[in-house]
Amino acid sequence: MSEEISLFNIGVVERETGIGKDTLRVWEKRYGFPLPVRDQHEDRLYPAEQVDRLRLIRRLLDIGMRPAKVVGLSYPELNALLTQTPGDEPVYSAELLEFVELIKAHQAGELKLALNLALLRQGMGDFLSKTIHPLNLLVGDAWLRGEIHVFEEHLYSEQIISVLRTAITTIRNPRGTPRVLLTTLPGEEHSLGLLMAEATLSLSGAYCMMLGVQTPISEIVLAVQAHQADVLTLSFSSAMPAAQVKSGVEQVRKALPETVSLWIGGAGVQKQRNVEPGIQVMGPLSDLTGAVLAWRAAVSSNG
Amino acid sequence: MSEEISLFNIGVVERETGIGKDTLRVWEKRYGFPLPVRDQHEDRLYPAEQVDRLRLIRRLLDIGMRPAKVVGLSYPELNALLTQTPGDEPVYSAELLEFVELIKAHQAGELKLALNLALLRQGMGDFLSKTIHPLNLLVGDAWLRGEIHVFEEHLYSEQIISVLRTAITTIRNPRGTPRVLLTTLPGEEHSLGLLMAEATLSLSGAYCMMLGVQTPISEIVLAVQAHQADVLTLSFSSAMPAAQVKSGVEQVRKALPETVSLWIGGAGVQKQRNVEPGIQVMGPLSDLTGAVLAWRAAVSSNG
DNA sequence: TCATTTATTTTGTCCTAGACATATTTGACA
DNA sequence: TGTCAAATATGTCTAGGACAAAATAAATGA
């Protein structure tokens, strides 16, 4: 009985790694990797090991490395490259590292408990900026080094989402201003950033209308009208290609009335340069609080 | 000054409609639609109107129509086709229709309130089977008829998710059996079905570990090991192509130890035929309750 | 030496045209 | 009416080529 190894066709690999078919084929030609086997019909079949490497490569590209430097490399070479990337590592507090230990130990219940505890102790504002945000970075970093798995990251996200949603419910103000619509564009499926934005905005007294992820552009325009939103907030994760962010945001801006403010944030917008007028780029979450205050000031002076 | 119309390139259309690039090109050749304009480089540029039609077509295909029948049609023709599809329409209660009215009126707060009320009155079990499930069908149906928009569906989903998450938190039992891991495969991004499954399973006394959507297959295997899960539950929405469901599920089954049960459910699995052994297809949500009981019975007789 | 502009390379995404496995439908037969 | 085989419909894969936008390297000037 021969050892059966998992083989994936190009469509599955595209879904599993987020790397497009065209890109996979052109990498094969240019860098000699991935180099899938072929079935009887010359269709590509990627071994699981290559798919794992591709996922790692994807993450390295997301943090700014170039394909020519990483696409050819073997697993050990990739790891060597990773560990020698000290750079600007912030010092993480013991508390944050304890959260990571809980994640690695798969203690979902305890993790959630600890998060809720931190929330109560620090208050929502500090909780978001001093715990959740650095923890996200730390977890992403640990993932990159192969210290934690995707499924552990998923479990972690679920706990955060659960804690944040519960908290947001308690501070929602239906008569708050401005009226903010929150969503992501098609292709962006990460809801965590959006949820953090909702928490921050709600905390600043804004009224939030959450649409979830991946709303088509034309539907966003309709939603803004229907809800008489003053502000549209879009969130982009680091996984989003900068070009896609740029074109998407510009398309939205063009379709929206000028009176509606457009705030964009998340790791995916930090690479953006030369942002068009009428689009406000948010850095840290605290920028949202400032933007809310600025919006109110502008309204009271104009109206 | 000429009227500026929104044009989308093929990559954006793929993301916005969920129809692959290859399919878009081959439809153009075979059915003459969509028929995009071209830029100076012969690259396709799809007008917004065609993208809207594509979204409609996508939905029609999801409910079983064939491309040859619908891909060529104009907007009026599509609508005619829709309204003349009475078929097996169940009679919806007045209460359900009131929910829809709230959705159409964009009364998110009131909608959530009404849902919570129904939950308390009916209890979780009935709430899921007699309110949420038919309401999902009703909303999907209304969407199909153009009576409600995507963004309204999004807002609706958010309220349901919020209500269910809150409720699940209160009935979680860390020592429950069996230990069930819940997630979806890459490509399936709908979390609502998953959440309803979690609610039902928790209600039956199972211990649920929610991984969220789109966990790569290899990671699912690791997660099952790490959490010592007895059961893996995968959810598929109707938007999932049947072929993708089949190959994905079989891949998972092959990679999983035989001792781990595999339960699959959601609208996307109802079309499946000739399901391989070791895979249990769930119909209505109540099947999950039965499966839990059957699992316990099997364990107590075997061990 | 540093900043700014310009040339070169890199890289992702698009193109055409064709092939074929699988799912669905049609037609023949019992 | 039900079952099986032939025909059709459909999505996804292949190859090889092209080019714009982004990133890097080189050249220029202060």
C-alpha cells in the first residue's frame, strides 16, 4: 500500500493560499516554484508541502518582501530568513505573552475570560489600543515565525470577536453622531479591524451601522442613502493588495455624495501614498476619535 | 462634459459577483453576455449595469437554473422569469413578514429587539427552526425578487449574528459531549449557518469550538488533533458550487482519523448525492440534535 | 553627501484559443 | 413510467504572450 499524499489542483490552491491562478503559473515559469506534479491531462497538482510553503510566502510578501527573494526558497531557508529579521521588534509585556500562551494551549475559555478581565480593568479605549492591537501584531508575528497555526489564530479571532461584540452592544447609542456606516469592500473578508473601529466609534458617541464584510460598491452607495449616513468607514487588512485598496477606495469616493465623509483604516491602508482628496486615512484607532470630534466641530460651524 | 459611467475590469467583477474570470470570458463567447467594452489594450471593462445583471444571474444559477436559460437575458426578462416562479412557496406567517418590513425600513435596532423577543418567547430551539430558518429563506427569496438589497441582507445578517452570539455565550458548556469543532472550508465565507449549528449543538449539550470561516484543510486536521475533537462540522451555503463541496469534503474525510465523525450541513449540501461513507449529511437543524444523541449512544455501547 | 529625477527591472494581471472531464438533459428502450 | 446510453452543456484547466504599474537601480544635480 503506497503512502497517499494530498494533492490539490490549481483552483483549490488559489482558494487556500489567496494567490491567483495566473500568479501561480507565472511563478512556476519565472522562479521554478511551485513545481506541481501533473495528472494524466497535464493539469497541475500541488503537493500539500508546496501549498504550506506558498502560505508562508504569501505572508512574507504581505509584510513587504519581494517575490524574487522568497519564492524560490526552501522551508529551512524561509525560516532562516524569518528569524534573522529582528528589526523594530517592540517589547511585549508579560501579560500579552501570557495571552499567547493561552492561544498555544488552546484554552479558548480561559482566553476569553482573560480578555474580558483586561477589558474591565483597562476600559474599552485602553483595552483596544494597549491589549488587542499589540496582541494582533504579536499573534501575526508568531504566525509568521511558525510558532502558532492558522487554526489557533482563528480561535483567537473568535474570542476577540465575541468579547468585542458583547461590549459594543452595551455602549450603542441610537441617537449618536455622526451616523457611521461600516463595511469592507469585496475581497476583504477580515472583520476584526471593522469591529475594533465600531468599538472605538461607539465609544466616541457615534452611531454605528455595521454591514459586515464584502459589500459591493453599488450597494454601499445605496446603504449610505438609505441610512442617511454621514460617514462611511472602510477597513483593510494587510492581506489586501495595495493596488486593490487604491482602486476600490477611489471608485467608492467617486460614487458617493461629497457631503459624505470617507474614512479608511487598517494595516492595508498604511502603504497608501498620494491619497486623493475626500479620503481620510486613519492611522491608529485613536485617529477615529479625533475624526469624530473634528466632524462634529465642522458640522456645528457650518450648520 | 460627458456622463461618467462606472467601469470595472475583470478582476473586480470576479470579486464583486463571485463568477470566475474564465467563466466570464467563456460566457461572453458562448452566450454573448456579458459584453464588456474594451480599453486601449483590449482589456475588458464591464459597465455597472452588466455587473448588476451578473449578480442576479449568479443567484438564479444558485437556485438551480441553467446558464443557457438565463445568461443572455435582459433585466426585464430576468424579472419576468423571477415573478413567474411561484412553485412551492410556503405560506409565511404575519410575524415573519413583519421582520421583513423592519429590514426594508432599515430599523436595525428594532429588528434586533424583535428578534430577541422572539427568542425569549419561543426558546432557542423553536426560534432557530421556526423563525430564523424560514426568515433566512424569506429574505433570500425577497432578495431574488429584487425586493430587498444586498446591503439590507447584510444588515439583517448582522442582527441575527449579534442575537445568536449573545445567546450561545449563555448556554456554553465546557464539559459537554461530544466535542465539536465548527468551521467552513476555504471559499465558503458565510458564517450564519455555522452559528446556527453552534447554537443547536450547544443546546443539545455538546461542547462547541468555533473556528470561524475558511480554515485550510491541513489546519482543520491539526485543530481536530489539538482540541481532541470527536466531531467536525462543516457548513456550506447555497452559493457554494456542488463540485467544490464534494471534493472539499472528501479531501477532509481522507485526511481525518476514522474515529472523528464528519457532519456536513447547510443549503449547499442538499444537492449532494452519493455521499461517501464516513460523511453524515444533515438536513434540517434538528438533525444535529439527533446526531448528538446517536453519537452518545454509540459511544456508551462501544466504550 | 544627500535628495531628486530617470532608466531599468520586476511583477501581477490580462489576453486569445483550445481541450476535456463532469454534470445535466435528451432520446431510446424495456 | 423507469432505466440506461448518447448527446449536449458547462466550468475549469492548459499554453504562451503582452503590457502597465510598482519597485529598484542608476544617474543627475545641489
